[in-house]
Amino acid sequence: MDSIGVAVIGGGMAGRAHAAAYRMASTVYGGDLPPIRLVAIADLDAELAADVARRYGYSRSESDWRTIAEAPDVDAVSVVVSNALHREIVEALLSAGKHVLCEKPLADTLENAQAMLAAANRSPHVAAVGFTFRRAPAIAAIAEYVAKGGIGRPFHASARYWCDYAVSSAAPMSWRFSGPIGSGALADLGSHLIDALEQALGDITAVRGAFCSTVITERRLPQGRVRGHEFAELSDKTARVENEDFAHFTALFGSQTSGVFSVSRVATGLPNTLAFEIFGEEGAVAFDFTRPGEFWITSSTPADPDARWQRVIVGPRHPYVDRGLPMDAAGVHYGQNDLFAWQARAFLEQISGRSTLPPVPDFRTGLHNMHVIDAIAHSAHRAGSEVSVVGI
Amino acid sequence: MDSIGVAVIGGGMAGRAHAAAYRMASTVYGGDLPPIRLVAIADLDAELAADVARRYGYSRSESDWRTIAEAPDVDAVSVVVSNALHREIVEALLSAGKHVLCEKPLADTLENAQAMLAAANRSPHVAAVGFTFRRAPAIAAIAEYVAKGGIGRPFHASARYWCDYAVSSAAPMSWRFSGPIGSGALADLGSHLIDALEQALGDITAVRGAFCSTVITERRLPQGRVRGHEFAELSDKTARVENEDFAHFTALFGSQTSGVFSVSRVATGLPNTLAFEIFGEEGAVAFDFTRPGEFWITSSTPADPDARWQRVIVGPRHPYVDRGLPMDAAGVHYGQNDLFAWQARAFLEQISGRSTLPPVPDFRTGLHNMHVIDAIAHSAHRAGSEVSVVGI
Amino acid sequence: MDSIGVAVIGGGMAGRAHAAAYRMASTVYGGDLPPIRLVAIADLDAELAADVARRYGYSRSESDWRTIAEAPDVDAVSVVVSNALHREIVEALLSAGKHVLCEKPLADTLENAQAMLAAANRSPHVAAVGFTFRRAPAIAAIAEYVAKGGIGRPFHASARYWCDYAVSSAAPMSWRFSGPIGSGALADLGSHLIDALEQALGDITAVRGAFCSTVITERRLPQGRVRGHEFAELSDKTARVENEDFAHFTALFGSQTSGVFSVSRVATGLPNTLAFEIFGEEGAVAFDFTRPGEFWITSSTPADPDARWQRVIVGPRHPYVDRGLPMDAAGVHYGQNDLFAWQARAFLEQISGRSTLPPVPDFRTGLHNMHVIDAIAHSAHRAGSEVSVVGI
Amino acid sequence: MDSIGVAVIGGGMAGRAHAAAYRMASTVYGGDLPPIRLVAIADLDAELAADVARRYGYSRSESDWRTIAEAPDVDAVSVVVSNALHREIVEALLSAGKHVLCEKPLADTLENAQAMLAAANRSPHVAAVGFTFRRAPAIAAIAEYVAKGGIGRPFHASARYWCDYAVSSAAPMSWRFSGPIGSGALADLGSHLIDALEQALGDITAVRGAFCSTVITERRLPQGRVRGHEFAELSDKTARVENEDFAHFTALFGSQTSGVFSVSRVATGLPNTLAFEIFGEEGAVAFDFTRPGEFWITSSTPADPDARWQRVIVGPRHPYVDRGLPMDAAGVHYGQNDLFAWQARAFLEQISGRSTLPPVPDFRTGLHNMHVIDAIAHSAHRAGSEVSVVGI
């Protein structure tokens, strides 16, 4: 492949993160990627698409995603639109011979996700789903530390992803608030949290004790289009919020390890907090994304008996940092947008047959993630009974 | 009552906390308590009993608790021995006309706890159970803040009590490791955590999703007597650990509010950490006992839109501090032992018909606490199904 | 000595801390102290004296300190009154054959402090000055850690004692606001901070760069007596604040190690914060009294190269904790009042010829502390020039 | 100007930050910049120059900076080389009609800095110096908050920039360790810290109490070229370290406000920590770059009297964030590299006559910064006496 032409469908906040990521992908790590051509941004909102294309240096913008599927100069496409549109777009892109990076969650329903996996299996192209948090250097470092035995046999975990974007009744109704239990905070935030914990502890095999709750049951419709979580002029009409504002559950990782999970979009005062602790026989680890530049480790048999938790400053010893940033020293910090750059780099490496970075997870992983959320929803419907996660 | 003669049964670490507390009780708050006579300390270990009596200024020591029940100069007794002995001792004390302050949990079994409640109901004397954490100024302040609407309608909570006293295989077998599921970390630590959260959110009505696990399944027997959590010379004999090293569950506070709980005695690196966060429609609160001199509040409608979590320094504005310490200014700090002093003061006030402080909870509360733990154990046995907490 | 009769002159907040401390002194550590008799509390405010005596179990109260000096049943006396009264009272007590524990700073002026040292040198009795922070377990543990080479050769330190009791213009005029530069925040707070850092780094030999500032230059007089830092009804009359609200300086510990110091009574938002960091060739340490139950250490050659700062939880491995509290496990916490108990114990041990604990510092140390403050004041007067600390 | 051709002289870590920044500059904020042409990277190390050019998409690389000065397609140049080379290169660039962005400190000596200011004054082009920390959203937000009266009249500050890159004796000798007092930690780190504090408090007018110390007095020379702070194979030869490893001083901001400063490159355990607190009559602020996504504010008259320090999460309400990142929500985080992007954007705006962002400071500011450091060095030489900062 002489070069890779890329496009992004969806010009919202996450779409911009993908657009910027492709622009940065060739600046990080080694120099062996083929040239990346920034071809097109598509969005129903033509003005938005044009603005994003201009800002990030894409050659053109489109208001219909189908033009992307049909474009001969596009090889790889990020799909960053509302979940209910994933299947149609992804299937069309794969049929058209594109490599696809679909935002999480993989789809709006299990049926659609399964169909997408089938389509991916039929395609020779890369079909990947975006779980960016697994590329947070601190989370990746923790996963490595646990894998190499740093905490010994894992015992128990506590995990939470708390945001407050929905706590205000002034947050307008949007597609995020529609759909069955599981499509709310769990799909938006829980999907990330589940994937992050599975990096360290392996697959969740069952869940129990799920409790899902909608605490703001009606929201006013916006007068116009809403971009991302932004507030908008509200109309007088209201609509019912169908899915969960928060969810609690206990996850089982095999027969011995378990974790309590709390996922919320109504966690007042916390705009964006993914955090967890994992305890094991010989040590423990902890992370909080409000302070992404550090994580914590402890050992049950410290050389110094005084020593308790140790604050580790993220730096080039940890995954992704060395050559992953222009200045890549300890303590210079990274942000959530950098995670997208590293993900884009991994996706482009896969397309071009290289493998410096861990690959972007495939649709099987995306479907598994949805099965976990489905099990949570079922457990909630059954008053907390244990529900096994369906294998794939 | 011209004076109150007090005694403590049990000379271990918690027993010493009670012994010291009676000595301090008259130094805190107003001057209207009758004189407190420090009469006796009882422990099977006569040498220990004598040492504790001498240190805290008690007139005598005993090696048989029955002498306390029979002593005419003793009016009020703390029972601070292993849970399986609570019923026999407490019933004898109540029959002998003593006021009783029994350490948590109320008993080893529901049957014994129910019998103790019946005995208490037959007695005209104070029969109370010790939940000291509810007197932590920060926890009490949070309970007041929530009660007065500081966070609006409560949404969700996350709570944990993590200790590491059992993570080492060198911790010897003791009575703490025997008994059915529920008698391990849940009885020792969960009892406190449940009571603390109920201060702010009201009674737990049901639990679901419980997962209890014993991760160190055998322990070596000590060669001699073990005092508290101290290490001891180990013998070659081992015994099976029967009860849970950690427990996870989801608690329901009525129909809308729920919390995830994690309780562990194998949480490497954390000697003694009771912590929680509670989110509501108009604000949130947080506390971590590793930093008892502060708690955190936030509001969903701050005067300054920038303002997020606010760190509140505990001081005389908060419960128990003003005149509860010799120096009682903000930032001078208190410890867990002070909680026992305030509890002892409350108990003595109840005996003498005064009521400056919130009373020590009665056996009904102690039984309720055990019913919650029983529901957790049942939920764990039933693979996480929801189990209602039995009303009393 | 068959027993020790103790008295406290001064019934304010710090006086109460001394009164409570004598009551606790025999409950901590070993049992070899002679019996302690709680004899008398003296205060000009007779009502206050009576209340303190009653609360802490002292036999009588007095409104004239001279009755304490003359009392044959008093052997040891704490002097906890305004600094300008220290000399007269201490000299009289020593002449009367009492052991004396004088609150810091030793005196209001260097002349008076020198006279007090001369009086102490003439007396066979214990003459000690109270620097309680050196008994904070975390500070004492840090001093031991540095002394045993934990950080190698010390390089530089940063230290601050920040309070906010004077930031409000509603804080009434009192004796704390009168006197020359050095008698304000430096005498009240700086004295503690200097002593605490000297525990780890040895004596300050010179200071430079001092800057002292009075930022609230007038205060209203109270209508009545003011107790401690409490607010009071204000009259219409004002008086000029003479001494420093805050002070900055650079201290030299010998020729190679230096530290920056900031001392303030107008540090908005911080009721009581003594904190410092010390860096050396092979490690570093840090402490903040807002979180007294923890301190931090790091090593330049950690076993794990990732490991940076380690959070150490204070427990029985550290000074003062083991048997210094009823429950004395890691993470149970202590407060500032406990420091007074340990100081009282050390003082009583010295009187009775025992030496379990580090002794209470003598008047020479108290005078040295004042010489450091005097050097700071001189440096401030000379636009920051270096001023050597006068040797004793 | 139809387009702007940019080049970077210096391919080290900071040079790469500039190279990446120009690439990002057109992606942030509005769309009104002329097209940016990424023309050339120059470095003596031709291989390094080529690698940087390739990674960041620059058209060519050079091993001699003079080719940049002579290149007709280059309009704007970043100078990111050792300080002693700044003058010659900058003068040549200005003479050649280039716009110049010179890294801090402006020069190695005051004489050279003055000459550079004179050259800038003779040139119609933009001559700017890079102080990136002033563009940290948290620092800029604090400056705005103080400027609008958020803390009332400023009282006192405490500031530190602590790194540990020089604490290991294995760090090889380099140009950073040569030169007079002031050219060590002060030039490298203190320059940033001074500029950051001046954003909030205005210009430093005098310093006193300076203490500068070299604690590792000899270092081994590397066998080859050293890039940045990286370790290298050491030779057997050693050279003397001439400049300061750490420095302490008291800074005066006008007649009433002062701050203590600590600057160190031997602060074990802290790779990169710029932090400060500022207290005033009506509030206070605090920041620590180890946690760049948050800052802290407090008020002396809070709406809730309990409320003490408030943790503010950086987000689009604060400077630079809104449209300064692809995802620009609260809590998504930024890193030190983003500060360079925003600086590059400001520089390019100035060149093209726009002014969305605060301009990059001019050489006058760069010279002032050096005068402050010069005053510190003089104060250290004069045993801490006060030295006024020379006006420009």
C-alpha cells in the first residue's frame, strides 16, 4: 500500500478526536507508516463537516456518509455517529472494501452487533472498535503490572466511571437518553470501564446484583440540533428518558475474583472520572483518570515495611509515552485526545501490516463488551440474579 | 443516681478503647454527669486485665466476667469480647441489673441477637450496641448535611471498608476466621460501613448481587493466646478459614437509591480505610477515614460555576468537636479513640437521664445491622438474587 | 518521689490541652510512673478555672497563680499564659521548688528568656519548654529516617505553617497582635515550624532574606475578655497591630543545606497547616499536618524504578503510637491533643527520673528558638541580609 | 501574507515540541490563519533533523542553521538550542527578515540579551520568547481570577519548580551544568516559575535572601552527544559543575506582597513539578503541575462557612481549552505539549496580524526575566541582601 486515505464520519466532539488523531498518527513512534492522506470528513451538518475538515487539514467534507463509502481515494474510515447508525454504515463501508474503526459501543442492539461481526468475518479488511482508555499509559502500565504478577493472585476490584453531563435538567433530550436499559450510562461509560478492567483481570464471565435507575425521567427537547453534550435552547416539549442514568453491579472475573462497578452520568461534581482499585495477594494497584499522569501501586511484602502506596509518575518507562509525544519525559502529561492518536496509529499499522502497538480490538471484542452490558441489563430485570455473559 | 460505677469486660485493643473512654467521658462537653467511678476491668488473661486496670485507673481487675455481673458497685458495663460470648454475658448483666454497652456486631448468630433483644426489652436498663463510626465528626456532619437537603434527592452511593490485617498468611488463625459466611469481614468491618451509610441514607431495605470469597483458606494456629490482630508465634497446625475475606454487594435504600459496597480484610496496603461517596440531585458528599479531619461536598448549582468539590476541614462547627476535645479548634484533629470517648459519654448520659449527645443505638439497631448482613449472606448463597432485609 | 502533684496555670484552649494531658499521662506506655495527683487549675477568670478543673478532675481551682507557687501539694506546673507573663511566673515557680513546663515561645523578649535560662540553671528542678509538634509521630518518624541516612546528604527544604485565624477583620485585637516584629506569626507559629525542621536537619545557623508584613493594620478591641482565637463582641475602639501577620525567610542549616520558610496567620482557607518537604542526595520526605496520619518518603534508588513517592500510614512502627493510644493500630489516628499527652508523660518521666520518651526540651532550646526568630526579625530590618543565629 | 513558512532550529525534545506545535496550530481555535507551510528542521545532528522533519511533516531538514536564515521560503523560526547560541542565531534571523520565537531564557548573559532586545527593536518582525507555562489553562485561569479580584489584595505566595533530572550522578555533564550562578536551575526552571507567578502578581521588583548551592560538584563527560536529559554512556573524564543545582529566594512584588521560591534540579522523586499557592485578603489559589487538570480556590467569605478549598476541574470555561483541543470537555486533560501548540498559534496570529490569543511575550519580557535571575544571583553573592530588579 503506497498510502492510506482516511475519512471520518461524524463531526462531533469524538469525531474531531478521530480527525485529529489521523493527523497526528504519523508523528508518533517509528517512521515506517505509509503516507497518510487526510481525505474527508462527513456529517449531516454540512457546515460542521466543513469546519472540521478545514481545521484538521482534510481535503474535503461531505454531508452524506455514502459518498465516503463510494470514494475510491478513501481506504480507512472512522465511524463516530449515534449507535443506531453503526450497523448500516459499517456494513456499507466493509462491503465497499474499506477498513473500519467504529466507535464504542459496537452497536445499539445485540442483533445489530452480531450482524456487524458477521460482516467483519466476511471481510478481508480491518474491522475494529474503539476502546481508547486501554491506551491510557497508566491503565496499560497497570495491565502489564498485573499480568507480570505484580499483585499476585487478584482478589477484588472496585471500579467507577462517573460523569455529570446528565445531572442538570437543562441538559436537553437526545439520542443518548433513548433505548432500553443498557443503552444509557452503561453503553456510554460502562463500556469503557468494563474494557479497562478486563485489560488487567481478563474477561468478565458473569454479573450479579445489577441495579439500574433513571432518576431524571423527563427531559425537554432542544429547539435545534444538539452537538455532543452541549446545552441548547430548550423547547416546551418533553420526552421520556428511557435508559439508565446510573447502574451498579458486581462482576465476576472467573470463579474467584470479583469487582463492584458503579457507572453514572448524574454524578454531580465529576465531569469525567474513570477510576479503579485492584487488590491481590501480593499487592494492589489504583488509578483515577482525574489525575491521568499518575497511578499507584503497593506490595504486601515491601522491602521497607513502612512503605505503603507508591505514587508512580507516568513517563517514558510506561506504554505509549516514549516517542508517543513530542516531549516525552516523565511528568509532561497527556490528555484523552492523545489516546485517540495512539489508537489511530495502531489502526493504520494494522492496515499496513505493521505491529508496533497493540492492535485495535476487533468486533468480537466489541460484541463481548455488549454481551456484558446485556447481562447487566438482564440481571437488573431479574432483581440482581446472576447472569452469565454469553460467549462468542 | 449519685454516681455511676463502670466496668469493661475484655482487655484487648477495643476493650482498652472502652476503658479509656469512660475515663475521658466526664472531661468532654458540659459538667452535668454524675461522678464516674472506674471500677473494674475483666479479662480471662489476668495479667492483661491488671495492666489495663492500672493504666486507665480502674480500681480492680478480674479474670472472670461473672464477678462483674455480681459486683454491687458496678452500674454499667462494656462487653468487648468475641462475638460468640456476647449473649451469655449480656443476658447475665441485664439480669443483674446492669446497663450494657455491647460491641458490634450484636451477636454471632441471628438467634442469639434476637434473644438479646428480648432480654433488653424485658430490662428497664440501657442496652446499647457500639457503632462508633457514626460519631466521627465528618460522618455525622455528612449525615446532617444530607438530612437537611444538602444533596437533594439521593441517587447513588459507593462505599468501602478496606483493611489488610488478614492479607498476610502469617496472621494466625483466630475466632475471627471461624463461623458462617457473614461472620468474617462483613461482621467485623461491614457492620460499621452499613451503619455509617445508613446514617445518611436511611435503612437498607434489600441487597442484591452479593459475592463473598475466602481467598486464604487455611491459617496456622498460634502457639499461645493472640491479642487483637497482633502476630504471634505460629504452630505447625493449621485450621480452615470458614468465613469471608471480602464481600461485595449492592444495597437498596428504598426503591430509588442504591449503593455498591466492598468490604475486605485482605486489601493490601490499607490498614484501616472506611470511605464512601454519595451523589444526589443537587450535590454530593465524600469521606475517607484515612483523612478523618476532612470531608468533601459539592453542589450541582454552585454560586461559582467553576467550583467543584470543596474540602471541608473538620472543626467546632461540626458534631462532637466543640468541647469534645481539650483543644477543639479546626484542624487540630481527632482519632478513632475519641469516637469511643464520645460514645461512652452518650451511654453515661442515657443512664443518668441526660441527652446532650445522640443516644447509643439500641439492640433493635444491632439486630437490624445483623439482618442486613444476613441478607447479604443469603444473596451470596443464591448467586446474587435480591434478598429483602427482614424488618423488626 | 511517692507521687507528683500537678497544676496548670492558664485555662485557655492550650491550658486545657495541658490539663487533659496530665490526666492521660499515666494511661500511656509502661506503668512505672508514680501516681499523678491532679491538684489545681489557675486562671484570672475564676469561672473558667473552675470549669476546667471540674472537667479534667483537678481537685481545686485558683484565680491567682501565686497560690500555685505557694501550694505545698504541687510539684510540677505548666505555664500556659500570654508570653509576657512567662518570666515572672516561671521564676517564682522555680524559686518555690516546682518543676516547670512553659509553653512556647519561652518568653516575650530575649532578655526575659535569658533571665529564665539563668533561673533554670540555678534550679535543680526540671525547666522545660513545650514544643509539641516534635512529638507528632510522623514528624518524629521523619527525623529518625533522616538521622539514619534515609535521604542521604540533605539538600534543601521547604516549610510552611499557615493558619487563617487572623485573616478576618472581625478577629478582635488581643495580646497576640502587640509587640515587636517577631512576636506575631513567628512567635506563635514559626516557633513550632523552626523546631520541627530542626528535628530533622539540626540547628539553624543563619537566616537571610526575611520579609515580615502586617497586612491588617488595625483591629477593633473586644468588649470583654477574649478566650483563645474565639470571636467576641467588638467595641468601637481600634488598636494598631504591631507585629507580623506573615513572614518569609531562608534558613541555613550549616553551610550546605537551606530551606525556604513561610509562616502566616492570614492564610485564607487553612485553619492549621504545618507542612514541609526535605530533599537529599538519596531520597526525600514530606509531611502535612492537615493529614497527620500519613507521611511520604521517596528514594533516589528505589527497588522498583517506577516507584516515586510512598505514602506511609502512621502506626505502631512509628514513634509514640505503640501503647501511646488505647487502640494503637495503624490507621486509627491521633490528634494534636495526643501530642500534649505524650509531652506531659515525658515531663513527668523526667521529674521521676525515668526516660522512656525523649525528654522535653530545656530552656536552652527555648532560648535558641527565640534567637532564630530574633535573627529573622533582624534580617527583615536589614532588607534581607544574612544574620547569624546567636549561639548559647 | 498568503502563507507562513515555518522552521525550527534544534531537534531535541523541546525542538520537537515546537515542530509539533506548528503542525497543530491551524487545528485549534478559529479558521482564520493563513496556510502554514512546514518547511524545515535544522540540527547539527543531521540524522536527528531528518527524523524530526519526517515525523512532523516538514519538507526538508538541515544540519546548518544558516541555511534556515537564508531560505526564502521560511518566514518564521523557532530557536530551540543551547542558550549560548541564541544571540548569534536570533540576530542573523532578524537581519534576514524572519519572525523569531526564541526559547527561554532569552540568552546566556545579560549582555547578549540586551543586544538581542536592541536587534528586536530595530526589526519590524515579531521577536518573541517562549514562556509556555503561562498558557497552562489552570495558570491562566488563576491569573484571571486574581486579576478580577478573586482573592482581594494579595498577601503572600509560595512557589516551587522541582525536577530531579540532575540528582543522579549518572546524569552526564552537559552545557546545562556550565556557566555562572543563575545559569543552572534558575535559568532552566526558575525562569518558568518567575514568569508564571508574575502572571498573577505582576512584576517582581526586588529579591532577597537568595541561596544557591551546587551539591553535585563533578560530573562525568558523556562519550558521545547527549540529547536532552537522556542518560548516555559516560567516559572516564569529569568536569566541574559550575552553576546552581538549587536556589532559594524571597521575591517582592511591589512593597506589600512577597513570595518564597524554591527551584531545584535535584528534587528526588519529582520529575517535573511546578507548583504554587497565593493567599490574599479575600481568598487564595493553588496549583500543582503534577495534576494539571485541576486547580484550587478558596474564599475568606464563602457562601457556605464550611467550605474551604475548592477543587476546580479544568474545562472549556477556562483559557485555551474551548476549541484548543479536539475533544474540549471538562476533565479530558491536556499535556505540556499542548501549551506549545497554543504558543505557536499565538505567534502565528501575531505574524499574520490577528489576536485571538494573548501574544507571545517580547524580548523585553525575556530580558526582564533574566534581570530577575541576575538579581537572585547578586543577592546570593551578597549573603542574601536585597537586590532590586533592574528596570528596562
